[in-house]
Amino acid sequence: MQPELVILDIFYSLQGESTYAGYPCTFVRLHGCNLACHYCDTPESRDPGVTVRRRSVPEVISEIRAHVCPLVEITGGEPLLQPATIPLCDQLVAEGFTVLLETNGSLSLANVPVDVVKIVDVKTPSSRMQESFRLDNLTCLRPPDQLKFVVADAHDFRWACRFLEQHPLSDGVEILFSPVYSRLAPAKLAGWLLDNGIRARLQIQLHKLLRLP
């Protein structure tokens, strides 16, 4: 019996985050998360009563192909909670898709295919999940992988700066700083980045500005 994925939605939109922001992308949003971030913008991913679909890997890939888009993001929730996520990544890479995996950093990346672009959160104190990150995941990151800090205030920003000082990354791994939507003005975060001279990219959730899914 083939492993199944528990899916909230499969949809086509513009990528709103990461260095791929602005590109058309097919999203596979999986259900289930092992964290409960205070600023979570996808609470339905942890809702046991929400409507989900169960699909095999071939069925999911068939839906992805229907959008005729070379860029795919697997997100959640936390996609690595589901064992079928790795076979899905393997098959998508084998078919020539560019695959992005959005993950919260609390689960091992060791089995994620090397050709998958890993976009990994480091949870800041405002999330109340700042102890969740697996430091050994840093050894799994290489270009074009990306490490992301979602920042709600100056304390989060200083905490993220200390994290980067204490844990240098491999050359070429992108560092992303993103303001918590509606809590921190992007211009303020931009100013902090400029003042501190951090080699990082400011990202704004483009899909929210455009009111896209």
C-alpha cells in the first residue's frame, strides 16, 4: 500500500516568500504541525476538525502536473511530519521540478533530497517556540538553501543576530529576515538590517500584500 499525504490544499499562485518570491508556483499545503507558534498564520494546519484530503504520491503529482508550472513548494503545517513527503520530493525532483520545502527547523533534514531547496525557519522568541530548532540541521544546508527568521520586535531581531554570530552558515546559504505581518513595519526591520550591516535579505509576504492565497 502506497503511503498517503494528508493535504489541506493544492493550489496555484505567486510565490510570496524566499528568493523565489514573485514566481508562479504550485503549492502543496500539508496538514499537521508539531509547533504552536504565537504568530502562526496558518492555524488551520493544526486544526483536527478541518477538512483534509488523503492522496497517494502519484495522485498528488498528477494534480501538480495539471498546473503546468515548474516550481513547486511543499509547505504546511510541518511537511516533514508526514513520511510520504520525502518520496514526494524524490519523485518531483526526478521529473525535473524545482522543489521548495518550507520547514520549521525542528525535525531532521538529513533525509531531504539534496536537490530540494530547503527554506528553514529559526523560531524567534515571539513565536514562543525558540527552543525548537535542531542545530544539526545547519550542517544540512548548502546553496541555494535558505534560513529564515520571522521577527516581531527588536528583541527578536537581536536574538536572531546573536544566533547568526554563534552559528556561522556555509557560504552561499541565503539568510532571510521577515517581519511578522501587521506587527512590525517592514521599513523598521529594513532599518535594523542596514544599521547592523547583516548579510541578509529582507522579505515581505508578497502574497499577503497582493491578497493572494
